[in-house]
Amino acid sequence: MKLIYTHENRLLVELVKSRLEVAGIKTRLKNEYAQGATGELAPNQVWPELWLERDRDLERAQQVLAEAEVEQKNWLCTACGEDNGAAFDFCWQCGRSRPTAD
Ligand SMILES: [Zn+2]
């Protein structure tokens, strides 16, 4: 198996896991329950790890992750040039809707 993603925040790892599953890529989570109940990191803490069940999915999985990162980038309004946060579907300056990726 190949390690595709790891992060101290288990929710992010699970988000990536679900993205990959939507794309038809089988994954396995390791160290899922390593994090303490308080959410604080102990000195010897291990991060949750997301592993690919099939090595041949690696390239495809990396593509899915790259696309996810693109989605999270800020976008420029085509009408007024305002730099909008990734979470917004409408320009907060003029209200124009976010341009589609293609
Ligand atoms: Zn605008």
C-alpha cells in the first residue's frame, strides 16, 4: 500500500478519504484513533494516515487531491476584480456569481 495523505487533523484526513472514495479509489485509514479525546497533540502523537489499497491508484489519487486544492484557492471576480475567499460562491464586492472552473 502507498501513503497518500496524512495530517494532524483527522477531519481533514477523512475529507480526503471521502473525496478519493467518490472518485472510486479505495483507501484505508491508519492511526485513526491515535488522537486523544481533548484534541491536543501528545509529544509521541502519530498522525492519522490515509493509505491506498491499490498502488496503481496513486497517480489518479494525486490528481484528485490536486483538483481539490485548486478548488480551495481564492478566486478573482471577473466583473470588479475583487479577490474572494474560496468558501464564497458570490463576489462579496459586487455580488456576481463565481465563474465556473472551465
Ligand atoms: Zn465583483
